[in-house]
Amino acid sequence: MRVIIVADYAVAEGGAPQVAIASALGLARAGHEVVYVQGVGDEVDAKLAADAQIKRVALGGEDIWKKNALRAAQDGIWNRAHRERLAAILDDNRGPDTIVHVHQWTKYFSASLFATLAQSRLPLVVSLHDYFLVCPTGLKFRFDLSQPCQLAPLSLACLVAPCDPRSSLHKAVRVARTVSAQRALRHTNFTAAHVSQMSAKTIGAYLPANARQVVLENPVEVEDLGPRRGVGLRKIAYCGRLTNEKGAGLVAQAAKLLGAPSLFIGDGPLRERILEIDPQAEITGWLPKSEAKAKIAAEALALAAPSLWPETGPLVVAEAMAHGVPVVVSARAGAAERIEHGRNGYVVDPTPEGVAQALSDLQAPEKAAAVGAAAYHSYWANPPSIAAHVRRLVEVYAAELERSAALRLTR
């Protein structure tokens, strides 16, 4: 099987490219041909660059949202720069068992990507790491109200809602991009891969009828170091972008309520607000992935991920559980599907009180040790490994290839 992976980046600057890179490496190890097409620049993950079995094509573009406002608005809706070259790449790698897998498209490719793919008539899988295919802001979240959006995407109520985190003009561009993407895919059969059951429930009803929907859990790369000794640890940890919708402020408030030290790995617009809430908070900024995981495992009483938006499936939760770190997860997030409340973690309403209540339960050392051990054992009983992910990927690909072949016969 030949798999053409398309992503804006070839470095793990977020969850989507991290999964794209991991799946490329896993597919290559399993003996499949992999072509990795990146839109932005030529910077590449070291493991991806070192794998001689993977053919990598860098289009050398730039993040369209870093251009001036007029160009960003234009290219954010429909970026023409990549189309001819991408079409040539697809033609050069065309074969009876070739499939295209899109992981990320909003930073460079834009909605025009789907028009190019539709014209190629190659079987297509699109991973929904976010909700941009149906929701203009991508998060199904009302930034103006700080709560999940209950409106039907692209309905009149949606169009007039002042929900964008930047401006009404920015939302207008996003609306045009989403509409353009849906039009490009209107007559294209493809597989929409949700990363959690929660994600499927959130937007599944709004996807086009020609989309075959599956749930494909993200892979997690982590080493089994055995159950940890967590006696005496007190830090409440958070790892990710410091934003309101991801619940970073809630973690600071909960730590303050408990009088517990807090650890924030990451950066973002809420940095100063966190320090206002808790002047003693430790904010490390961004750390290499391995260093961040090691620091959480060594120092954290628990990892808190109280997302306000219906987050599709934060990887950091599974990574913490793999090391035996208790987790406190928002009931709105896909990561809650792995949690049995009070046994291997906690599923809470994303409020300071809800987070603090769960964390207070862990103040007893014996309880923290029991929950951490349960988290470790439940993770490793059925780990979302790269190998398991690739097996499921191949099943999804095979079904889409078969469907595509059957449709060609009926045309």
C-alpha cells in the first residue's frame, strides 16, 4: 500500500502533525510506501528525516496566517500556491493501492487542497483533529461566552454569533474557508476519521452524507518505565498552550484553592493571568516532548486537563497515565473516555471547584498512589501504541480503497 500523508508541518508543532509524523514512521516500519508532503518550509522532524524509506516532499510555503492581513485573508480561504505542484505529486505516486491521508490543512493548504484532491480522484482519508471541516473557529466553542457552542455550524445563528477569538472579520474569513472546503468535498467520497467517540458525537451529524465516518484513536509514543513512586509529590501540572479554552486558568485557580504548588509546561496568552492568580506558579515555557513527559512523571501529583471546549483527544492525558500519573480531565474532552472516575483518574466539570475537589482527593498519599497505579495499569492493558494505530489505519485504508474501486465500477 502507498500512503500519501499531507500536513502543513513536518515537525510536531501541535497534536495533528505529531500524529501525522508518528503514523508515517509506523506505516514505513510495517512495510508500506509512505510519501510525506509538508506545506510549510523545509524543517523536518529528526526521526522523519532519518527514515530512508519515507519519501518527503517539502512545498516550501509559509504559514498563511503569518502574512499581512490582506494576503492572510485571501490565502486563508483559497491558497492557489500549492495546487499545480501537489497535483503533480499525486500523479507521480498514483497506483491501484494509493491513498491520501490529510492530517492538517488550515495553516498553509487551505480549502483549495480538497479541490486538488477531488480532481485527483484518489481515495481519501481526513483525520479530524479539530472541527474546522464544519465549524469556522475549529473548536465548536463560543469564545465570547467561554462555553461550548450549541449552534448548528454555518446556520444563520452561527454566522452572526460573535464567537471568534480574534475579530468578526477574522470569522468571516474562516466562514468562507469552511464553506469552500465543504463545496470542494461535496461530490467526493472520503473517510472522516474522528479521534474519539466524543468528537464523532460533536460534529458527526454535520458532515456530508458522502463521508464514511470512523473513530481512529491517536497513537501515543511513550516508553514503559513501570509504575512510579509518587509519594510526597504535590505539584499540580498542566501541559499545553496557556489559553482559556484549554483550562489553564482553571488549573491555576484550583491550585490556589488547595494551596498546592503548580507547574505549567507551555506558553500562551494566559501566562500573565496565571501569575496574577498564583504568583508562585512555575511556568517553564515550551520544553522538548521527552523532557516535558519526564518532568511531569518526576514532579507532578497529578496532571490536570480541564478543557472548556470539546477537545477531541489531548495526547498529554494518555502520556501521563502511561507513567502512572493521576489525571483530572474535563467531562467535555475525548480523553475522558479512558477514565473511570475515582479509580484511574477523575472526570470533572471544568470549573475551579470541580478541579480542586478531584485534586483534594489525591492529597492522601495512599489514594494518590492507588489512582496512579490504576492509571498505569489501565493504560498498558490496552495501549494506543503506534503498532496498534497502524493496524487500525490499514483497516481503514483498505475499506476506503475497496469503496473507491467499487464506485469507479459504477460510474
